[in-house]
Amino acid sequence: MDFCIDLKNIATEELKNVDLDRVNVNCSPPDFEPQRQYYFMAKCRQIVKSERERLGRPLHACNQVFGCQMNARDSEKLAGVLVQAGYQLTDSEEHADFVIYNTCTVRDNANQRVYGRLGYLNSMKKKKPHMKIALCGCMMQEESVIEKLRKSYRFVDLIFDIWRETDRIVEELPVNRKYPYKSGINIMFGCNNFCSYCIVPYVRGRERSREPKEILREIEQLAADGVIEIMLLGQNVNSYGKNLEHPISFAQLLREVEQIDGIRRIRFMTSHPKDLSDELIQVMKESSKICHHLHLPLQSGSDRILQKMNRRYTKEHYLTLVRKIREAIPDIAITTDIIVGFPGETMDDVEETIDVVRKAAYDNAFTFIYSKRTGTPAAAMEDQVPEEIVRPAFDKLLKVVQDTAKERALLLQGKVMEALVEERNEQDASLVTGRLSNNMLVHFPGDASDIGKLMMVSLDECHGFYYTGHAVEQEGPDK
Ligand code: 5AD
Ligand code: SF4
């Protein structure tokens, strides 16, 4: 084999076409990105290859993700790197030579899940000691976690974290997408909002936006690869582009994305109410591709609590925003996140939240019990609410959320809508599952050949959070 390729001389656009088996890894690594990443992939590939030859079988990597859509996207990049490094991917830890967990730490139960899974991995590693275990993601940014792992989870082989205080973004990494027809795209990283309960700004660093041309190029490539639905990802997409050298608004970015041929549906996540502009509402209204779904986290409906949360909007401002959006786009679905049990919260505050749920008429809401995150301002607040007080308030809110969502869902029963078929139904193989523009799911008779197609489906029966129905045409109208 001729190890003649020196990555220092390869242009970034060419990296994806380089035969990594021919890269010279005996020289020093490039000191610039992404060439440096490809160098290490090539190096790892040679090690994996010799292991493969020694064992006479392929090496398997199990790449599991916890947490949000952004983590899911990061894990697709990890999968891309693992494949380049010579691994075959597997969903099962049992068959893996290398296990990597991409962790979440937004609430403590996410951490507990990882510790639980590590216990299981420990017993597995006793049976196959060669298995390597790696951890990455938000949880690994916390010093207390690292200490605990060092002390009590010594069987973990590798922990890697995000560059501290970085303002850099590495473009052009390989990606192994989970779905052929849809994809997430990071448009920004980090968060500058410092909501007082939230650990994200500490673990994900400062807000930084990708250059629009990089985003558009990535989407064009995805479209050429058969992707028809994209989701633009960021902790607060409404402040996208403000800090770029040539500032651009999120609404302007959406206008440009809209022009890309082949993309039929555009989604985005997450919007902060304080930054949602009239321009964005206008673009959504005019667009034929942006899905009629907006995730608009409320967190609380009480002005007093919102202020303590450092959310920088009031109940009235939020409700006015919802009214404006519903007026501009009457069939839009609005979903939200709500926290119950924030320090100092009383039943009166929760009633304010319930009032917003009724008035905003959410199509769905994710309700969370407040989780104390070390290092955040809220963790130091004195009036933490005990679990036995939070629970009944949470249950009361949940009931209203569910009733409201059911009422909303019922409004569409009997309508014909376009659905993107995502997969075979897990319970019933004669059905497929499609996602509507408003993010609701519909199950209807179909087969594997429908996956990835836009189809018109009659929503015959509403079952609260999903529909059952039947296809009425082969494929939805061209947009
Ligand atoms: N406790 C409970 N929920 C939280 N979230 C963020 N931090 C916390 C916390 N400390 C919720 C918010 C956010 C969602 C992703 O997670 O509702 O919108
Ligand atoms: Fe956390 Fe607030 Fe940033 Fe969302 S906007 S990631 S809740 S700090």
C-alpha cells in the first residue's frame, strides 16, 4: 500500500473523496481543521484494520444518543467518523467492541439514565474485557460528573468534551444520517440566554452561528442526496446570524433555504419568544415549504416566575405573540415546554401557567418537573419547592395540557393532509407512519416502498395524540 497522501495538501472540499487507507499518518498531524480530523480518522482506520486482521472479523461500534435533536445530529457526525475509522455500526452494546454514549444533562434524570446504563456496561465488560467505553456530550462538561466517573466508574476508557470557551466550528465532517429522506442541520451552537434554571449555556458554550453559505451548501448537498425535509437546529434560532461578520436574520436565512430545489419541507427548533420577529412570522406565512408548526417554549405563565427564570418576556407578551402567529397562519400547530416547581413557585403561579395553556391552546406541551442543576443561579435560590408540593401541581397542569391537545387534534379529524412517510409502524407491519406538516403522526395502510414519500392522507380517526387514516393519492402535489 502506498501511503502517499499528505492531508496538509488536500483542499477541504476534496477531503470527502480521499482514500483514507492511503493517508500518510507517520508525519505530524495538520494543525488546521477539518484536515486534522481526517488525519486522526485515517490513523484510527489503520489501527482498526490491523485489529480486524488479527481477529479475523469486523470491529463493531455502538453509538447511542441521549437528549435533544442537537445531540442526535452530533451523533450522526460521530457515526460518520466511526465509519471512516473502519467500524461497522451496531445498535446493540452486546455486539460492540467500542461503545460511545453521547450524553445529556439538561435534567438530572438524563444523568441518572447514563449512570444506570454504565452499570450494565460494567457487567458486560467483565465478560468481554477488550470492549472500550467512551463518553461524550453535555454531561461530560461538568466537573462533578468527571470526578464521579474517575472515582466510581473507572472502567470507562475515554471521556471527551467540547473545546472550552471555543468560538470555532469545524465544517465538512463526515456524517452518517439516520434517515435518508430527512435531516437536521446545525445552524448555530451554544446559547447566551442564561435562563436561570438551565445548564445549557455552561455546557454548550457561547452562541455562535455558522456562515449562511456553509449552511446552504450543506442543505444543497443533502437535497442532492435525496433529503426532502430538513430541520434547522439551534438553542435559539431566532437570534441566528446576529453576531456574524455580515449579520443576517433567521428569517433571511429561511428565505434562502426556501430557494433550494428538492427541499420540500423546512422545520426549525427552538424559538425563544423574546426574539421571535414579525419578519419571521411573515416569512412563515409566505413560505410554501416551512411546516406549520412552531415550538415556542413558555416555561412559565407567571410574570414573577418568568422574571426569576430570566426569560425576558411577560405572560402578556407571550400571548400577544401567539395571537399574532395564529392570525397570520391559522392552521399552525404551536407546542411548548413548561417547567413546574421552579424555586418559589406557588399554586397561584401554576394557575397562571394553566391560564396560558388554555389561551394559547397548545397542540402539544412537554411538561417537566424542575431539576436543580449545580452551577445555575436557580440552584442557589433558597426557596426550592419540595417534591410533594410539585407533584399535584404538575399533575393538574398535565391534565389541562392533555385535554387541550386532544381538543386541538380533534379539529383535524376527517381532513386530508400531506404526510411524509417516515417508517413502518412498529406494532403493525401493515401500516406506515407519516408526519404531518403540523408535526402530528398518522398511521395508515402502506408498505416499505412508501417510506420517504409525501402522500395525501385522510385523517379518519383522532386518537388524542395521533391519527389513523388512509392514503387518498399516491403522492402529494409538487410544490
Ligand atoms: N429543570 C427542568 N426542566 C428544564 N429544562 C431546561 N432546564 C431544566 C431544568 N433545570 C427544560 C426546558 C427546556 C427544555 C429543553 O428542558 O423546558 O425548554
Ligand atoms: Fe437553556 Fe434558556 Fe438557552 Fe434554552 S434559551 S438553552 S432554556 S438558557
